[in-house]
Amino acid sequence: MRDRLAAHEMGVGIFYSRFRLPQAAVKRFEGVLAEYPDFSGNDELLYRLAVAYRRLDRGEEADQTLARLRESYPASDWTRRAAKEAG
């Protein structure tokens, strides 16, 4: 049940991201990380949080979030996607 709630909250954050509201997306994504630390989608969440930080010119936080993604989920598709986009 908690995983479903976390997924819903992440979905709201994704909605905000799509409509170019990165500050609102960051708030949702950070909330999911705080409330649902064992969420099965945390790899995607970290990726999306880093993207939102970049849109807000918060590069240091984006870099830290991507480092956390790489360390916590080295085999994740989201980690590979982040590496590919970094070039």
C-alpha cells in the first residue's frame, strides 16, 4: 500500500515536471524520499529529482542526487539513462 502511495506522489511530481513546474516537482520528489525511503521506484525518483534540480539551476544538488543514484542503483536503467545523457 505504501508503495502505491509513493508511486502516486511521484506521478504528481512527474505531472509538475511535464508542465515546467520544477519547484513543485522537487517538493513532491523530496517528500517521497522522506516519507517512503523504501519505495521500489526510488531509482526513477532520484533521476527525476536530479533533472528537476537542473531545471532550477541547482547543479550541485543535481550532481549529489545523481551520485546517490549511481551508488544505490548501479544496475538500474535510470542510472544508465543518466550516464547516457551526461555524455
